[in-house]
Amino acid sequence: MIRATTDSEWLPVFEALASDVRLHIIRLLSEQSMNNKDLADRLGLSGAIVSMHVRKLQEAGLVKSAMVRKDGGTHKMNALAVQGVEVLFPHGAQEARPFHEVVVPIGHYNDHEVYPTCGLATTSKLIGQFDDPRYFHDPERVQAGILWFGRGYVEYTLPNFLLSSQQIESIDISLEIGSEAPGVNRDWPSDITFVLNGRELGTWTSPGDSGEGRGALTPSWWMDTVNQYGYLKVLQVKESGTYLDGQQLSEVGLRDLAIRRHSWTLRLEVKEDAVHVGGMTLYGAGFGNYNQEIVFRTYYREQAEQEEE
């Protein structure tokens, strides 16, 4: 996340966003990594013009490019370099809300039940063998940069750093996630359920399993014919309900959660009786299109501030 201010040093970011074409490029790259030729075809523009726009986004730090193997050749693939841009105004504007943040590597689950197809890998090697759930117990799992399964769940326990004087306002959970097809398949829907502290927040249907092109961060040794990248999703729980990428997912809100003093429990699940049992893939740092793990934030206000207002 870029946190820009109104200082002139951030002009390249604002200038990069001040273009319909470049905003369209950002929308396309939010779906998948693409080379300049693919972007030109989708936009109906010449390669030279697209190269100019991509360079502007790169200079602003919004897009990154890397050489990857694809279709028997080497291509320069573009991907988003950040999750977004936040602009902080000076004096008098509303201050950024305080929050506690926990970054959880995807392999640091403390409970699981998974069924093939399944597996895990670090950024340098496969952990164990394909389709053998026993390797989800392997101590090396904590180094995983990617994991996948056909159905089942992984569950994480995170510390709750809220103090008694802090009133929770919202929870934001950011992660790169998608379906799990045998091989890859962009048309492979999967119902993925989010559960927090034992309460179902809602279910999102992932449209597919990245079946076109390599992920921007995919290690060079990783096969072309398996999971490449997912969708960056932001789940937000507020008093009024649960939202996914700003759209209401359910009416389950903070009031419905059993907020524990010391910990949070987050489960990501594909149920056996779901309408679309299309599995799940989680991408951590070093895989996919977004170089991040699971990011869990709790926004809060000091109770003293509330009383004054």
C-alpha cells in the first residue's frame, strides 16, 4: 500500500493515475499479469503507446515487470506492485485511523483438514509430494509460499493486540486467494467460506484457477501447468455487516462475533456440501501477483475519545 501525502514528491503517483488508459491497465492487471502485447490487444492501442503508459506506472511504483517463461518463450510480464494508494491530507483533515496489524505467513496455520488435489511449496521447492495430505503436517509448512486443496479448511490463530481502552471499529483481512482446479482452469468456480472466531462471515465464489499466463512472482522453477496467481480480496467486518471489496457479503457484523481477549481464529474453508466444490489456493510472499501474506488489521478508537464526543 502506498501512503501518499500532498507533498510534491508524490506527483508521479498522482500523474500516473490521471489517465483513463492507465486506470484501465490497472484494472486489467488486477485480474492477471499481462505483457505489453496482451495489454495493447485488450485496449485496442499500439504497442508503443501502451509501453509509454506502462512505463509511467512503473516510474510511479504502481506496476512492476519481470521476465518469465511462458508458452515456450520468455516474456516481460507486468503486474501490480501495490495493493492501492492512500492519500493523507495535512492538518485539519481526518487523521488516519489507528490499527493493530498482524501479518500471517500462509503456512502458519494451526489446524487443517484437506483433501486432494492438495500440496504445498516454498519459493524454492515442493514440500513432500503432490496430493498427499500428510505433508500439511510437515514442520517445513511454515515456509510455504503457496498451498492448495480440493476441499477442507486451514485455520489460523492470531494474537489480539487490542487493549481494554481500545474500542474495535472494524476488521480488515487482505489475502490472495483463488480456486484449485486439477492443473489450471479459469472457469472453475469454488465457494470459499470465511469464518472468524467460529462465526461464518459469508461465502465468496471464486471464478476460477488462473489458467492464462504465469504469476508475476511465480518462481522460475514452478511449472506452467499448475496454480499461478489468485485474486487479491479484502474482507471487512464492521458493525453493519461483512463486506468483500466494498460489497456487502452478509449481515454478520462485529456485534455477532465472540471477541476473545487474547486471540482471533480465522478459518478459510471449502465445504463438502458447497454448491461449487472447486477447492482453494492461497498465495503468500513469493508467489502469485501480490507479494504479501495474510494481512489482518483491527481498527480501533480509544474509549476516552468516544466519551469526549
